[in-house]
Amino acid sequence: MATVVAKAGIRREAGWLYFLDKQGDISRVRMQRSGQRIPRGRQKVAKCGVDREDGWLYFIDKKGNVCKVKMKRSKARRKTARKTARKTTTRRRTTARRKTKKKTARKKPARRKTARKKTARRARR
């Protein structure tokens, strides 16, 4: 379940993409549509100043608030999982391999040309 980090109460407009920028504020940019040129640049919608933590995904929910959810696979989780995993040593068996015969290329049988029936062409008038 997501936890609300900052209450902004933003009303979304159609055709805009809302996201949390590097400063922790809510910004928006025009969505690209096929065949249309979009003006460059982003607009700040609300100043929240959210400090991000590693291993969390930040998003803007339907009510317009900034929320966070624990990531399924994050760098922080991978590091702790590696530390807790037990290291098992496995011995490889050393057995002599049998020598395999080299495969010779088989010749494909020649295709016989079949006589085509000649169709009588109709004389053009």
C-alpha cells in the first residue's frame, strides 16, 4: 500500500504528464502525440520539496498527492539479499569426455526437373 508523503491536491489536465522532478517538486510536460510538435520545457505545478530515499518509488496519485511505495527490485534490496544468501561451494566432476565423430555434410539429392505441360495460348483477336 502506498503512503502519502506530501499533500498537494493537484487537478490533472488532459494531455499533460505529471511527475516528481529532481528537486522533489511536482512538474508537468506536454504529452507527445503523433504528428504534433510539442513545446519544449517543463512547468512547476507545486513545490513540495520531497527528499527521496533509495528503494522507494515516488508517484502522484489520483487525488494529486505525492506517494511512495517500496520497490520490488531496488539496488538497496539486491545488496542486502546478496549478503544474507549462503555461499555454497560445489565441486565439479572431472570426467574424461568422449571424443565425438566429426559430422560430414550430407549432399542433398538433386531435384529432378519435371516437364511442365505447355498450355495452349489463345490467339488474340
